[in-house]
Amino acid sequence: MAVDKISPTDPRVKKDFKEVNGRKWYYWDAAAQGQEKGIVFLIHGYPDVALGWRYQIPMLTELGLRCIALDCMGYSDTGYSPELKDYTFKTHADAVAGIASQLNYSHIIVGGHDWGGAVVWRIAQWHPSLVTHVFSVCTPYFKVHDQYLSNEAIVKGGVPQFGYQLQFGSEDRVLEKAVCRDEGKIRKWLRGMYGGKPASGRSFMTPEEGVRLETLGPEGEEVGMTPLLSEEELDYYVAQYAKSGLEGPCNWYRTRRLNFEDEKSLPASQRDGIKQPTLFIRATKENILTEDLTRGMDKAIPLLTSETVPASHWALWHTPVETNEIVQRWVQGVVLGGRSKL
């Protein structure tokens, strides 16, 4: 089934920015079709940009929702910052709240994928009076911890599929050095990250070890085209990553301590879960954010709707029809259907 999507040059969206706390935050802005019924902020993950929501924006605007798809810190025109604090969940929560205020909205919906999914949980907790509804694709709710857990401790403590985070967030920046700002290497890296197959048939990346860096070297094998992007979309992604390189995106994997320190200040009433009506979509073919990580979500989120799609981690694009149908049904029934209010 064909599904509408936004292109990199689509007239239905405009690029804009707002300055919040001394930083310019860029986003794509798509107007609601017909009478506007609300606004949704869409937060992407790694390695992605606002265009990652290309299949969802037309559906959401058709439902009467204005869409603000953020380019997160380190990405696209929002760009690189040398300060790790600029990559934290609280910084992004405050940025979204600041943008919403400047756009004159006192209530918003937030939706996220991958790192963006982690962000939207905390936006809802840091700004509970602003956020009315939450949805996350692939990323389960992770509770606020009373004790700090490093990436290494988490991997050794029973989540070995997070081993790639040790490479992505390594202090010696091995992935950034392997890719640099070389557009040919960026293209190969993106193809591999999004499911393109190396010529040998070996995996480009494993959850436990990360990217096979030799693939990106001078003698590295070719990586086939990803089935998830068109050539036009891939060209756009390459151009965005060439602006600032990979250090910004990889800095997200270096913020665990900062996020822990921030969350010590969360109000007690918000620390134990999400109070807003929430949709969580799990991808059944996901090999990192696996089903076992979702245990306890129903207790932490009383107003939870859980659904599944037969997708890999890239459910926004892998199964756009199924993903959109679930989001649409939830928006119509829960957000706009009278069971709760915007």
C-alpha cells in the first residue's frame, strides 16, 4: 500500500528556528490541514534528522495537528556543540518547552523514536503541565535511577546488546575518526546503519560490538543501498551529516552521567513514571530495544496503550502503513476522541 511522505524539498514543510537558552534550535514546521486541533513535537533519534518523520507528518497534519519536527543537538542546522550538557534530555526538554512558548502553545503532544523516544519521556516529566500526551516508537520507558549506572555497567549487568554504545560513545572517538566528514564514508556508513548489506554478506554492525570499522577504511568492502531510503533522501542525509560530522550525534552516548545528575532534580511527583495518556509501539524484529526492556512499563504508565509492528528498529520507515495506522487510531480515539483533553 502506498503511503504519502514528505520529501527533502517538500513545500508542505518549512525550515525555521527559535533561540532557546542561547542556542538556535532548527525544526521542520508543517501546518495542520483544515482546522488546527493541536500541535505535536516530533523528536528523532540516531542517526537521523527531522526527515525521519517523513511518513508520519502527512498523516498527522491530515488529522489536524501542526507538526514541529526538531533537528536535535548535533544534527543538521541545529549543529554541533562542544558542550556535553547541550545533548542531555533536560536540555532538549527545555528547548521544546521554549519553542512551544515562543509559538504560543500551552499544551503539546510529544512523539519520539530511538533517542527521541528517551527524550519524550523526560519532556513529559520535566514539563508535565505542558505535555498532554506522549507516544514513543521502539524506545521503552526507562525509569529514573537513584544510583548512577555507566554504559559499561549496563552492558555487563544484563543488557549486552547495548555494547555498541561503548563504541559510539568511546572517549577516543573511533567512529567519528573512521567517518570524518568524508561524504563517501558518510554515505557508506548511512547505508550500513540503515540495513544496506556489505558485499561479503557480513553484518555492517552488531549490537554487541558496534560498526565493523574496517568496512569504512581505505580497503573496506562496498555496502549496498539501504532499502529504507530513496537516493534523494540518502543525498539529503549525507549533506546534513557533512555539515558537522558525527561527534555531535555520538555525544549523546556520553551523557549518561549528566542525565543522571539532572534527574536528581526531578520533582518527586514526576520521578516514578508518566502520568499522561501514552502510546508505545514496539518493533517485534528489533534486536536492541527488545521486549524484555519493556517490563514494568504498565506500572510506570497507568494510561498506557501498547501496540506492536512487524518491523526492525526503523519502524517509522520499515512499516509506515502499520505504524501510521496505530498512531492515527490512538490520536483519533485518545487524543481527539474525548477520553482525554488536549
